[in-house]
Amino acid sequence: MRIGIDVGGTNTDAALLGDDDQVLAAAKSPTTNDITSGITAALRALDAPVESVTAVMIGTTHFLNALVEGARLAPVAAVRLGLPATAALPPMVDWPERQRAAVGGHSYLCHGGREFDGRPLSPLDPEELRRTAADIAARGLTSVAVSSVFSPVAEEDERRAAELLTAELGDGVHISLSHELGRIGLLARENATIINAALRDLATTIVESFGKALAEVSITAPFFLSQNDGTLMDVDFARAYPVATFASGPTNSMRGAAFLSGLADCAVVDVGGTTADVGILAGGFPREAAGESEAAGIRTNFRIPDVLSLGIGGGSLVAADGETGPRSVGYRLTEEALVFGGTTLTATDCAVAAGRAEVGDASLVAGMDREFARRALARSAQRLAETVDRMRTSTAPLPVVAVGGGSILVPGALPGFPDVRRPRHFDVANAVGAAIAQVGGEVDRVFPMPEGRREHVLAEAREEAIARAEDAGAKPGTVRVVDLEEVPLAYLPGGATRVRVKAVGDLDLSRDPGAAHRTTPATGPAPATGTTTASTTTGATHHA
């Protein structure tokens, strides 16, 4: 048996799945301030036979919340290899002040980096890096983010810099390398690396807390965390790459929607207590956002699902004119909503008054104007339909799957989308999505593709992606390629083409659970395509 857990802004959901992938039990518990006790409460409500549980999969918002709040972040030394170029835009130049202050704003510019074709931009200077390490040590910094110009093309400079810094600072320092995390563009890739470095200490604390929460209910099975591409990472990987959890909540909901509905290609509307997330499933996996994304006002470029969010949820406040959201009572829904004896008019109250749902005590909203409740719900449905329409890429009929506890707000048909489905266990689709998560391997890099060699190159990329998935812990024989993309790069010689292949397979629990992802992610980033700003500055430069 497997347990899936998803920690949302309002509820912590849990689902128990058998070895035939049937949902055997489900439970909800209000998300608590410390979050961990909410997980324990959900597990106790699930009442699973702990001796039969073989794995626990957890989707968490801890790390993204920490970044948004600018709290619990470790100070970071951001080391960029790129001089004499890139000095005009130092690291964290575009960060909001709160987040920049939270990580200390320490940045260092050093020589190194590559041109777009892998040629050295400038020689790496070991003495310069040793001086940098001395300053980092003097400031008491133990988390370091190393980024290099075009490191996805040639990662050697970042790895060599990490070796030199570790030799000077000792093994107790955490070093995050940008080529393992980001994709296109130096600044966005560097931002993702700094965020990851800032979350490393918190990741250790959170992983230990999850272990304690499971121990409290006597679960000894290994646990894994959900990544934002719908695959899993083990605890060692989570400690090293906490940024990979960003947006894992919507991903879990979309994967759960695909599993519960049996649809591999559809739109998913996941309505929680505070927000509604709308995304598109392609081949059973969320469509990924193209190019850069944003986290807490910071531009990044790691993989993230293409999701639009709007402030409509079961706990959304309803105004006198029937407008719903974006303010919400959140996890206080069971205390403040009218149907639970509270004094706040919420979208859930309207759903109950209109006969849409049986939640709480319907007699407490018996005096509500039903026409007002229907108008409020109709306006919410219109906004949801408009968001689905913005996400679609063709005029072909598109089924919509409604999931999440707040999906009681979604009618049987949306304007322009008559096929709306609400599968069984829709209210815990996010936990189901976590429980069914698989192990992934991805190749995303530039291949030379001479004329007549295309099929050979693509076959090589497929085999590499499958091998990476198996190395990461997927059961041999279950791995399949779920996505393949090729983009010719006209500005590079030799028919150079960016090829991205993603493969997924079932988790092999017969293996050592710590073997997966022990050193680097299964994904290989794509090369950057932008250019850097030249400068005549020389020598290591520190920006505090």
C-alpha cells in the first residue's frame, strides 16, 4: 500500500492506495501553522494498516511559502563565473528587497564561464576563487550558489569552482550548481540556484520533521517528496534540491485528475479553499511552462507546470454584489463559514444554499436568497471558463476535470465547455496524484545532428532518458518516454538541435530508497541562448 499526502493552504489531504492502484481510504485535516501536525492528524484520520504501507509520498508548500514570506532562508554567497563580462548586472539585481535581504545579498564576480559553443570565455582563476572563499568564510556563510555563463553547454567550470571552494571552506558548506537546476538564461538560472542554496538548511529541518510525523503514527516505510514535474525525489535529493518542490501541489492535483478520470488529455480545474488552479494535461502529465517563470517576484527558469491561478475557492468571501474572492477564510473555513456556525459568507455557503453541495448544516443558510447564491456561482463559473479558454491551444473540444474540495463550486457544464467531469475521490485528487507519482529521467541538451542522423540522435536521447530514470530508482521495464521535443538552433553549426526527452517509470521499492538521485537531478538543463553584457572589470568583485 502507498500513502499520498498533499499539504495545501487550507487542508492537508491523505489517500491510501492499494497495490492495484485502487483508492482504499481518504482523509482531510485542516492545515496547521506548523504544517507537520496537520500531516499527523491526516494520517491518523486515514487509519491505514501501518504494517502494510510500503511508501509515503508527500507534496509540500513549505519551501515556496518560505520564499514568499522571506523567512527561514539561509544567507547565501552567490558566486558567478563570467568576468570580464556580466559585471553590469550583478547577482540578485532584479530581486524584491525583502527576499534579497533575507539571503544577505552577498555576491561575487569571478573569471570563468563559456561562450555559447563551449569555448572558454575567460580562464578560471583558482587564486581568485580562494580569495573569494576566504571572504565567504569570514562572513560565516555556509550556503554557496555557483553559476557560470553558459554552464549548461559546458559544466566543467562550475564543477571545478565547487571543488576549489569546498577545499577551502570544508565539507560542511552547501554548494548548489546552476547547471543542475536551471535552463535558459543566466540571470534566471542563477536566481533558481540562489533560491535553492537559501533553502538547503530548511530542507534538512523539514525532511526530519516529516520523518518524525510518520514515526508518530508508527509508519516506518520510506517517504518521498513530489517534484514539480509529477515525479518523485527521495529525502537525500530533497535536502540537496528543495527548489524542485515548487508548484508540486498543482502538479499532484493534475496527475490525480488524470488517474481518477481516466483522461490523459484534458483541462483540469483544481479548486481548493483559497484558489483555483487551471492547467492542461498532455499525455497524463501537466503541460510545462515555456521559458521563464516567477516565484515570489523572482524570475527563474526551472521546470514548472503551466498553471493559471485565480482567487476562487471554497473559502472565498462573497461580496454583496455576488463577486467571489480573492480574499478567503482559508483553513478557518470550518470555523467562519455560515454552514459551520460562523458569521462569514463564503462560496461554500452559496453552493449549499443553491443545492449544489451537502456540507455543514444546510439549515443555517436556509434563509439565503437562492437567486443570489446562483448568481454568485454563475459568475465564478464564468471566470473559471474564461481561464480554461486562455489555457487551451486549439478550438478542438476539451473535456474539463474538476477536482479539489472546492470543486463543488463548479457546475456540470461551464460556458463553452459542456463536458465537465468530477470523478470519484475528486476532493483528494492531490493526495492521489502524490501517491501515484513515478520516477523520471530527462535529457535536455544540444546534440549535433548532421544530415541523415536525426533518428539515430533521437534514439540516443531516448535511451539516455530511460537510463536516467532507471538510475533514479524506476523499475526496469516500466519506463516509457512521455515527451519528446526538438528545436533546431540555426545560429550553431553542425545542425545543432536542442532535444528534450522525458521518461517516467514506476518506483522500484525493492531498491535502496536512498540510491535515487543521490548526487544530481535526473534532468539535464538546456543551454542558454541569451548573451551577456561585456565589461572591462577584472578581478573578483564582491557585492554586499
